[in-house]
Amino acid sequence: MLYDIGAGEQIIAATAHADYPLAAQKIPRIGNSLRIQLERVIELQPDLVIAWQSGNPSDDLARIKQLGFNVVYSQPNTFDDVAKELRLFGQLTGHAEQAERVASKFLADLAKIKQQYSNKTPLSSFYEVWSRPLTTIAKGSWPQQFLDV
């Protein structure tokens, strides 16, 4: 999202698996879903820490916030949330105009897709996440929202 709004060059560090687009693979890694290297955060002195609330270690994030860093949580649960976060990140990074364009285009493209399929007969489906134990998706999950559209 930060790359889409023109703020990719402002990223000074990331955690593992933050590897899209290709340019993001060159960003230094300072942790993963289990642990964040707090000493690296202190060393880098970021103006802003954008954290995935359910995907980053909550105790590390609490400590980062306690150390006085500005932590903003990212947890888009719906398509509308994606647009809201694009706009928020644009405001926080000085790229509000580009973020507004990207968010508006995202919502317009989504509306177009919904319109395109609005009169189609819904298909029944089963989305398998794991086979053992057999696990599927819950209502409101991202795969379910994609299927609904």
C-alpha cells in the first residue's frame, strides 16, 4: 500500500514476508511474526511504525509504543477498510493526493466488478484452507469477501 501511494522510498525497515513489490525485497528485515528486533527499531528511529495488529508480536509492539514511537495499527478487515487505510497512510506520509487517487480507483474498480457480476447467479463453493484437519474460511474472511464479490 505504501508503494502504491508513493511512499515506498520512505520505508526504512520491514518484517519478514513484506516482499511486494519487488523493490520491497531490498528493505532491511528487523523481525518476523514472532519477534521484532527492538534494538534495531531504536537504532533506526522511525518517525512512524505501521504494524499489522494481528500479525506482529503484540508485546513487542507495546514496548515500541512505550518507548515513544508513533505506532499505527493496520488491520483492514473489509474492502472499504483498504481504501480508508490508503487515505490514512497518505496523510501520515505526506502523500495524501496520490493516496486519494489510489483509494478512489480501488473503490471504483471494486464497484465496477460488483456491477459486472450483480445479475449473475451465485455459485456455491467450498474454500479449503487445510486438509487435515479439514478447515475452511469463516464469514467475513478475505477469501469469503472475494467470493461474495
